[in-house]
Amino acid sequence: MTDEQLRCLMVAIAEGDESPVRQALHENPELAAAAIEHDALRADPAPPVLQRLSCYLYRGDTALHVAAAAHRPEMVSLLLDLGADVAAGNRRGTTSLHGAAAGSPEASGDDHEAQIATIGVLLAAGADPEASNFDGATALHRAIRSRCSVAVAALLEAGASPARPNGNGSSPMKLATQATGRGGSGSPAAKREQAAIIQLLSDSAALLAAAEGVDRD
């Protein structure tokens, strides 16, 4: 098995080509748990379809990272059934749940359903909603920065902390209220998502404070 075989599988997953994905995994089931051994080179970067998912092929990336980032719950389930490690991180510490948490403010209802389903499959398999990458960012931080309220809601419900700061010391609420630096962050859709995220974080923080007050009593 080579990095090239794994890259081909990743591209098929990203493109949603279920037939070649199942064929590749039937012929080489070990690909389900395999990880990229070398970072992609500048002269041979990750294919565009992977780059659009922010999958730049760092050492340690797996097919599960791609399936999660592409919001393909059926493929996520298939890979997990074949032995993929839900807790695997690449050399930056990024897990599949980080990838699943990122979305677009412009996403459709179908896209949201696929994303929520993907997050649900990963959490059911034991993904830790509080796992952080080497920058101290959790999946919740990733969802907030990409202005994806459905992912924020799912992660908060799963136990992600509404107060935990990232490696730069920025709290989830700070990330929600400050500019993201991403293109389109000022669009009407992004602003609607931002308002929804701020409300979700406020509600979650209030519930947490109330629970802590009861515990102290």
C-alpha cells in the first residue's frame, strides 16, 4: 500500500464516488485505517478537490479525515466499520471531527443534514468533542470560525465547552463576535449564522452557570 493509493481513495471519497470507494476498500481494506506517511510536496500538492475541503495531505491524514470533511456519513460509517480510528490526528493534531465541524454559511438544508449526520456518526463512534489540535482549537472552535451554527449546536449538545479558549486564548464567544478573516464572512448568510452561534453560546453558558450553581447548593 502506498500514499498514492490512499490519495486515490481520498479523491474518490471527496467526489462522492461510492462505487470506486467500495471497490478500493474491498481490494485493500487496510486503506480504511491507513495514514499518509509524508506531507504533500509543493511540487505535488494535494488534488484541488481535497484542498477545497482543507485536506492538504499532512502526514497522518486518513481517509476518515476526508470523509468527515466532505460530510459523507455513509462513507464515514463504512471506514469506521473497517477499522478507521476516530481519534486519529494528523501531524497538526487535527482529527476527523475537526473536519466535520467546518461548514459554509451558504450551505443548503441537505448539506446541513449531511453534516449533522456525519458529526453524529463520529460522536457515536467515540470522537471526543473536546479534543484539540496542536493550536489548541477544538471542533467547536472550527465550527464557529466557519460560521456553521448547526455544527455548533451539535457539538454543544455533545458536551463541548462553550467557554474553553483556544491556544491563542480566544474563547468561543470571542471567536463568534470577532471577524474571521474568511472571504464572505460579511455576507447576509454569514451574519445570520453568526447571530445564531452567539445565541447558542449564550444559552449554553447560561445553562452551564445554572448547573454549577445547583451543584454548589
